[in-house]
Amino acid sequence: MVPQRFQEGYDIVRRLAAAEPSSANLQRDVWTSMFRLQRFPGSGITWAQIAAAMEDMHRRGVLFPNDVPFLEQGMQTWRESVA
């Protein structure tokens, strides 16, 4: 079961990030919230979704350079989860 506070936080940050797509900070908050949620069974968040969100951020130029290793790790984890 997903703790309600994590789900509510994710919902809020998603709305804020959608309203301000050029904000690297808000976009980062989205993927870090997704990362927290994917640890809980029934969250509905997958590594594929996290990697896709981060790739989209990278394409749009809003992924912090320091977060690129996390993107690579997320892609690797996703590939391993489907292998």
C-alpha cells in the first residue's frame, strides 16, 4: 500500500511541474517522487515510467547534469526488470 502522503505529494508536484515545464527543480521533483513511489507495491509507478520521464527531461534540457547518472541507472534497472 502506498502511503497517502507520498501519493499526495506526487500529485501536487505533477500539477506544479505541468504548469511550469521549464522548471528543472519541479521536473526533478516529479521523477524523485516517482522513485519514492515505485518502491511500494500497488503504486502503479514502474522503472519504465521513471526512465521515460527522465529521458523527456533530458531531451527538453531540464535534466540537471548531475542527474544524468541517475537516468543511466534508471534505464539499466528498467532493462533488467524486463529481461
